[in-house]
Amino acid sequence: MDFELTAEQKRLRDRCLELAADFATRSAAHDRDASHPIENYDRLRKEGFLHLTIPRQWGGSGFNFLSHTIAYEALGRGCPSTALAFNMHASVVMPILESDEVTIEAKRRIADLVVRQGKMIGGNFSETGHTSLIGERPLSVRARPVTGGYRITGRKMFASMIQAADYVLVLVYPESATTQTAGMLAMIPPDAEGRRVIANWDTLGMRATRSDSLILEDCFVPDESVFYRSDDIRPFRNTGASWFWGSYTAVYLGLAGAAYDELRKVVTERRPEGYAQPLAWHPDVRRHIAELSVDLDAARLITYRSAWLRDQQGPTPEATAAMFRAKYVVGVATSRITRVALTLGGAHGIFKGSRLEQLFRDGALAEIQPPPADFCLWNLGLHELGLDAVDALPPMRPL
Ligand SMILES: Cc1cc2nc3c(=O)[nH]c(=O)nc-3n(C[C@H](O)[C@H](O)[C@H](O)COP(=O)(O)OP(=O)(O)OC[C@H]3O[C@@H](n4cnc5c(N)ncnc54)[C@H](O)[C@@H]3O)c2cc1C
């Protein structure tokens, strides 16, 4: 197996590392203020990242999923919040462009918005009553059919970059549907009547993603702003899982790499009074670094392979299982690497403004970020044992 990156992938990675170095200079300030990193988004827009993975037939740059993974790992090293929130754009646009269930006309419209008009699109699927421990997420936000479109009412939650994006794609339940699994994706601009945001994202980590709550009150959406509708959204969700879920893994991988590098820098530079050598020479430090290097390399190889598999096979069960495996491994590795980095950084590293302190808090979200660690293992267990999810008992007693 050849793990060598192509020349094009190396150029992309280096370009992303340059951007990351710039983003890193403002990362602590955006973290402290929980502010939208607008200037970073603008830079990413200018550098063509809105259409990085959009196929060439739609006018995009046509990079594959592995290249996206390499790019977002590099971006995640600078300002993890910027990379995580900006990835929301690709994570909702790409499943639409790749789905057989979406009409060519709808694909043309979204490609036009992104490639020609340069629009940045957020996505909001989550609601207050949802848990990502369970795959099924009943939708309480309702779309009532009216002449020329729909009126949408309800409360969504965790909408990354909601006030910085040009539009948000919202998953809602069409009232005229007859099945519980129905859903519809509607695009809503910031100035839509009946749309407002509750800025309640004051969180432990990933603060600059500003994943605020979205309130829709009889908000009108014209028919042409509906990009997908189905009586059963599960196939769409499954075929798009690498984008909806797997594309975030790379950001946490980058974060873990940044914490690892920062730790090596700290222990190499810090020399305690009375000693001729820095902390790097301490045998416990060396051992910890060796262990973290194993975690990081394993996480990276599993992640790259899962992305490569997705490019080779598309959304096969094997590729989806590899996606869950990668997210699980990266989540655990990020938790461990950021925790050990904080510990070895010592009390000097726990002050606000310290890079290790911020990466520790951002990294604490790695296992929580959907798909969370337990949900990954749930799916992997079913896959490895050849069990059909529909035959598995519900984890708790249903109503
Ligand atoms: C950094 C970040 C960015 C995100 N960005 C987006 C985005 O852009 N778009 C999007 O759609 N989603 C986004 N999400 C949300 C994500 O997809 C999940 O849906 C969300 O995290 C909820 O799932 P959970 O398992 O964390 O739920 P939990 O918070 O664990 O909730 C589990 C269940 O317990 C209930 N509960 C009630 N009270 C409480 C309480 N006090 N504490 C905890 N649980 C309670 C909840 O209602 C829920 O039913 C983001 C999440 C993170 C961490």
C-alpha cells in the first residue's frame, strides 16, 4: 500500500499549513471572545475553499475526500474552530451534489450558489431534544406547505457559523408527510422574515464556531429553496455520512497534531533552574512523547485510509465502518494527547491564552463531536458481527 501523498496533495497541504499559521495568530482572541473568525472565512473564500471538493463538472476544483481530509487536518492545526465551522459548508453541500436522490436542477442551483456566487452555507440538523448517541433523530421543526413554498416553525440548536454564513440549510419535517422518517432540506438566508438567532454558544471549547440556536417562526421558504425532500431520509443520511460526520474527524486530527507539536516545543525550550538540559531530557517526558507519537500516527493512518476507502468505493458498508473507526480513534487520541500535553506543560500551561490550555478545551470536544465515541462503537459492533441494525433492540424503553 502506498501512503505517499501526490504532488497536488502536498501543495494543498502546504497551502493549508500557511493559512493555519496565519489563523493561529488570532485563534486565542477568537476563543476568548467566542467571536466568528470572519477574516479567516474570508481568506478561505478568497483561496477557493468554498468549492474545493465540488466536482469539476459543476465548476469546482474537484479534490477528492482524501485531499479534503489532508486539507482540514492542516487547517485544524491553526484555529480548530475556524476549520470545524467552515467544514460545515462542505459537509452539507457535498452530500447534496453526490446524492442520486437530488435532482440535477437542485444540484445546478447549489453549485451555482457556491461556485459562481461564492456563497458560504451552514447546516443545521440538530434540535434541543436530539442526542447523537442514537442515530434516529425525530424532527420537531415543521414545514407547513403554503402557496409557492413552505412556512417553517420550530427551534434548532448547535448551528455553527450561523451568523457568518450566507445561508443555512435546515433539516425540517414536512407536515404533509405520512412517515416518521420524512425530512426536507431548506435553504434560509439571514434576512428571512421569522428567522432569528439566540446567541447562547458560551461553551468549554470550539468557542469560535459560534454554534448558536436558530429560531424559525412561520418563516417563509420558497419552493426553489428546497434542495431535497424524502419520505425516508435515512438512505440520504447514510450515503452522505462521510461528509455529514467523517469530514470533521480531520479537524480533530489536526488539533491533536498541534497539541503534540506545542508540547514538544515547550519541553524542548523549558530548562529548569539548576539543570543544563531542558525538560525534553527527562525520561518520563521522553516516554510520554513516544506514546503520543504512536497514538497520533495510528490515528492519522486510520483516518487517511478511511478517506481513501471512501474515494475508492463510495459509501459502502466497509467505507462507512472505516469512517466510524477513524472518528473513534481520533477522538480517543485527541483526548489523550491534549490531556497529556496539558499535564506535561505543567502549571505554566494552564493560564488563559496558553495554547495548550485552549487545545485541551477544544480537544475535549473530540469524543463528543458527532459521531460520538460510543455511537461509533455501536455501529462498528453491528458491522463487525454482520448484524442488521433494524433487528437490534432499542437501547432504552421507547415511549
Ligand atoms: C462544536 C460543535 C459544533 C456543532 N455544529 C453543529 C452544526 O453546525 N449543525 C448541527 O446541526 N449540529 C451541530 N452540532 C451538534 C451535534 O451534531 C449534536 O446534535 C449535538 O451535539 C447534540 O447531540 P448530543 O449527543 O451532544 O446531545 P446531548 O447534549 O448529549 O443531549 C442528549 C439528550 O439529553 C437531553 N438533555 C436535556 N437536558 C440536558 C442537559 N442539561 N444536558 C445535557 N443533555 C440534556 C437532550 O435534549 C438530548 O435529548 C455541533 C456540535 C458540536 C459539539
